[in-house]
Amino acid sequence: MIGSDIATMSHDDIQLMYAAGRQINEKGNASI
């Protein structure tokens, strides 16, 4: 399901999602 969702996303959407994930990971790592 996730694979097909990503396949229908635009390149910009994927970049935004990736950037958001990086921010979440950085905040999580900083809070540990």
C-alpha cells in the first residue's frame, strides 16, 4: 500500500515528506 501511494505522489510531495521525516528524526534524536 505504501509503495503504491508513493508512486502516485508528485516529486515535490515526496521531498516534503522526506524533509518532514528528517525534522522529526532530528528532534527525536536531540531529545534522547
